[in-house]
Amino acid sequence: MNHAARLITGLTASLLLAFAPGPPDKKVAKLHQRILTLDTHADAPIMLQKEGFDVGKTHDTKADGSQIDFPRMKAGGMDAMFFAVYTAQGPRTPEGHAEAKRNALNQFALINAALKKYPDMAELALSAADAYRIEKAGKRAIFIGMENGYPVGEDLSLVKTYYDLGCRYITLSHFANNNIADSATDPDGPLHNGLSPFGKLVVAEMNRLGMMIDISHVSDKTFYDALALSKAPMIASHSNARALCDFPRNMTDDMIKALAAKGGVVQVNFVSDYLRKPSDAHRQAMTSLRMSSLGKAQTQAQKDRQKAQTDSLKQVYASERASLGDIVNHIDHIVKLVGIDHVGIGSDFDGGGGVNGLEDVSQIENLTAELVKRGYSEKDIAKIWGGNLLRVLGQAKK
């Protein structure tokens, strides 16, 4: 090999080394392991309902779309997650409410069955003390939340039924209005002008039981109604800042300030559309697809077709996908606005969450690394990753 060839080879090797990913930062890894990490919104029960899915086995996101299982939680250092019992909004009728209740109870049963099958991997958590105890034992702490109060129907006693099954928050509404509250995104506009009279009873009952009130997805008027009524701090289990991404699902600066003033916390989520503003064409296409199933019972074939259409849209608009830095931009904004004590993490994994650099639960250390890079201390990162939320959980009963 002549001198020129050796020089070229050497330069090529140097360039490859320069652009190759470096080894994991050992200091970040140790910090990540020391703190308790908690995610307030994971749609794992969607996958649990799929025939043959085993949450105790390692899955591949590209192969089956799953972003969460117990082995990947352990690999990523995810100590605790709220598994969300989610029901899409359907008809506000006795039949619709009965079906929503059946669906919800089935999801509670599936979560409990998974925990019973893998007692050495994970355990049900009901309190902050449980989270720390289970984490110390080397297992995953699984909390339960309910996304959409639709399964409550018009029966106030069901709030306690779900609480007794382990539910520690209810997201008052979802993409459409229900009997409790108005949604931020119902295409027909408001139904109750905020909380309904029944919704006010639900909020009071949640306070009595010690169940956190979750205002993600609700209309602005619903938010202010619930805030005025609740005697305990509230949470936004998976919401972002509207100042950075103008979407009605996100929170205005005034809402964030009001939530924080009463001790609440905003849990930043990983859905690209809520982190950075997509093009009008992208947003219209996604909104149309989401709304096409509202209030309708879907067959498995229809669900599969909708997923295929969603995947296709994601490919078409892949260049607009958010990054890890976008997540921390929202955290930075909230911290600058109201301080370090009022922000946390609610990924929405298995429900649309995931950005470049953070594809599934096994990669959450990347977020810790980005927080370190932005100058957050270990104490601050511990608050963001779970301390703030667990404080609110402890204050939920009034």
C-alpha cells in the first residue's frame, strides 16, 4: 500500500470513528439506575388484548408494533408505568356504557393476569410507597390509570369499583365528549360547556377516594371547571405545551400556571403531532382517520385496516417526526414557566408515542442523557422522572 492509499485509509477510519455512535455514558447510566423512573401513560393494555401477545417476553417494535414489555422495561431502566385502561368513545347510551364497562373490566383482568403470570418481574402498585418498595425489589411497578371516563357511564358507584381494582387516575374524557365532560377535540363542539353536573359528582368522588384527576384530552373549559372544584392537585397524564405546538390537546401557558399553582403536574408525552406542529395536510389526514371510528363499534378487520392506514400516513410524513430534543424542549418550557416541581413524563407508548431517538421503553435512558446534556441536576431529573407525580399521588385523597 502506497503512502496516498495509507493516508486515505487512515482518513476513512478516522471519519468512521468520528461519526460512529459513542459508548454509553457510564455516569448517565449510573444516574439513570439510581433514580426511580415512572411513566404515567402507557397503552400496554392495547397490546395485551391482542391474541398471543405475551408481555413477559421481549418483542420487537418493527415486528409487531409493541413498545412495552417487562423485559424491555428492565433493560431500559423503566421502574414504574401506569398501564392505561383505554376505551374509545362510543354512543352515550345504556348499551354503549355497558359495553365500555365490559371492555374496561376485561382490561383490568388482563393486567392482573399478566402480573399473576410473572410475579418475579412485576407487581401491582397502588401508592408511592409501593413504587419504591417494588423498585427496590428489582421488579417493575405497574400502576393502572383509565383513559376516558366513558366506562363510568352514569353510575357514580363505578368510580369506586375501578378504584378498588387498582385505578389511580381517570382521564375525564378522550377525543370526544362523554357524560362527564367535554373533550378538547370533539368535532361537534361542546356538549356540557365544561364539566357536566354528573362530572362534578365524579370529580368529588375521585377526591374522596384518592384518585388523581387527569385533564389530558379535556376542553379548556372542562379543565378550569375541574381545577376550581378539585380539592387535590390534578395531573395532565400525557400533555404538552400549546405554546410550542398549537393543538387543542395541549395546554396553554395560563393552564399550566393554574395547574401548577394548585400543586399539579404536566406529564410531557412523546406523540410527534403534539411535540411539533405537523403540516396542515398531515394534521387533517390524521384527524380524519381518528374521527372516522368515533362512536362506532369496529370489527378486528376494521381495526387492522385503520392501523394500516395510520402506518401509511406515518411513512408519508416521516420527515415531520419529532425528536428526543423536542420532548426536552417542552420540559424546558414548562420548567421555565412554573418550576421543576410541576413536570413529568407520560410517554403514550403503544398509543402513538415515540420519536427519533426514543422508539420504545428500552431506550428511555436516552431521555435521561438529554436532560443531563441540558444541564438538569440529578435531583431535578429524579423529580421529572417520577418524584413530582408520586408527590401528587400522595396528595390525591382529600
